[in-house]
Amino acid sequence: MSRVYNFSAGPAMLPEEVLRQARDEMLDWQGSGMCVMEMSHRGKEFVSIAERAEADLRELMNIPDNYKVLFLQGGATGMFSAVPLNLLRGRTRADYVNTGAWSKKAIAEAGKYCQVNVAASGEASQFMSIPPRSAWQLSDDAAYLHYTPNETISGVEFHQVPEVGETPLVADMSSTILSRPVDVSRFGLIYAGAQKNIGPAGITVVIVREDLIGEARADTPMVWDFAKQAEADSMLNTPPTYGLYLAGLVFQWLKRQGGLEGMAEINRRKAEKLYRAIDDSDFYSNPVDPDCRSWMNVPFVLAKPALDATFLEEAKRQGLTTLKGHRSVGGMRASIYNAMPEAGVDKLIDFMRDFEQRNA
Ligand code: PMP
């Protein structure tokens, strides 16, 4: 068996220990005689798996008691609709910060349900920087302010949580959740698709302050009504049971890495060495404002784009895969989520130096 270092933006690598444990428990989960996939979601075995996953996530993120944790379906894209449906609470306006491709999709979807005020936009810098908080134009009557802490495609990340006063702050944390500690109490709602730092695709985590739910629009699909799902412990209907089990194994793995403080230290180191390698070279470049470069997604371009295909091919031969940049921006993108070992980043840097020497 030879596993590769997979730099995919998502679905992305999972920790090998987690995959091995899942393999070992595949046919008989802890003496139950069943695979987790075969269990009733209402049976005591699966209920214990779901409860432990929630408890571990609460511990990892230090989630206050007045927040509900939901495991839903529909991906982050589903939440682009579910957030306005649940959080408008009779209001007609919401503020959105536009920092790139994923913000834009959230804005377009919210526009079906309310007036969107784009409070700030990174467009003037081609989304290579984040507009300073002092330039944001917030509305007086916004139901919430939505932003995207990490733009997965352009590799632009907020390194601080913006201050927005009393307005509930909503964050699409799909590509940065669990990469470092965050103060959950600063947020009204956090959501994330699972397929980067949580587990396999299919689960969407929602963390929401209790007082914000219970006033969903009457036509909200019941599976996306946060209050109804909270009441049903996210089991209003059959949840993605196996995905939730794997997410639970990832949470246990994260605890073994020293929790989010431990993970942040590793992530910072991985990102810093990769950016340093890019900045130290005349052959590779990254156009993002150094103050908001992502720890998770590192796009870069070659000085000779004609060599892109050769670069990708040679990298792949060395077990460094899925480095091709998003189709909308071209070049390369190395996604280095929690499960990418530091050795994978080291190997990528060595390969990049060697490739440069042979081709510059
Ligand atoms: N938001 C962000 C920041 C993302 O990176 C992605 C997926 N790449 C999405 C939303 C969409 O997620 P999903 O495919 O789970 O709907």
C-alpha cells in the first residue's frame, strides 16, 4: 500500500489513524456485531456514538452551553439558504462581506430571501486582501452579518474575528473550522461542510446561539429548521450515520494532537514554511496580501505557466497529488488541512525547490 500526500481542497485527506481505526471496526463495532453503517440511528450504540461526537466537539471548540450543535445535511451550500430562512426572524435585511467566490455564492442565495447589503467587498483588490473593518458599512437593521473566514479558492483568511457589535455574526467556516481555537461566544452561528477538517462529505456542522432559533420562516424545510433539529438532537430524519461516526473519530484524533491549540501550532508552522519557500523563490509566487494569507489553502503560480502540466505530472509521480489550482484561477493550490502531515508539506517544498533548479 502506498498512500499519497493529497493536497485536495475537499474532500481532503483524513488522518491515517482514523482510517485505520474505521477499518478495524468495519465489520464489528466494539462487539456489537455490526458495522456502524448497519446500525439503527435510534439504537443505543449509535446514539452513544453521536453523543460522544457532540461532546468531543464541544470540548475541542469550548462551545458554551447556550449554543446548540447540529449535524445536518445539505452541505455549506444548503446553509447558504438555511441561514437566512432561520435567522432573518421577520427582518428584511442582512449584511454580507464579500471576500471572494464562496462569499459571492452565499450572497446570491441570501438574495432570494432578503435584501442583501454588501457591507464590504474585496473586489478592488481582485479579492487578494480583506477590506479593513473601518471601511465596512453595516446596516442598522441587519438580522445578522455573514462572512467567510477562509476563502478556499483564493486562499484569503481572516486572522481575527471582526467586531460587529450586537449584530449576530455568522461564519461559513467550511475550510478553517478546527484549524485553531476560536472564541465561539463571539458568533451567533458557525457552519461548515465536513469534507475538509471534520470528516467525509455529507455532514454539515451548525453551531448556533439558542436565542437566535425558533423563528424560522414558516416555509423553511423542516430538515433545515434549526429549532426543530435541535429539539430532535439532529435526528428529525435519518442522519448521515457513518459520516458522523468518522467525524467523531476525527474529533478524538484532534484531542490526541493537543486539541486546537496543538493543531494551530502545527498548522501555523506548515503554512509559514510553505509561504516562505514561495516568497524566497523567484520562480513561485502567491499574490495574496501577507496579512490575510490562508493557513489552509495556499495558491501559487509558476513564473513559466507553460510548465504547469509538467509540474503537476512530476509532483504526482512523487506522491504529491491534486495540486492543480481551482479552474477559475489556474496555477497551483496546496490545501494543507489538519490531516496533511507536516512531512507532506516538507516533501512538497523539497520537490518545488528541485523543480525550480531544473527549470528556472
Ligand atoms: N463554503 C466554502 C468556504 C467552501 O470551501 C465550500 C466547499 N469547497 C462551500 C462553502 C460549499 O460546500 P458544500 O460543497 O459542502 O456545499
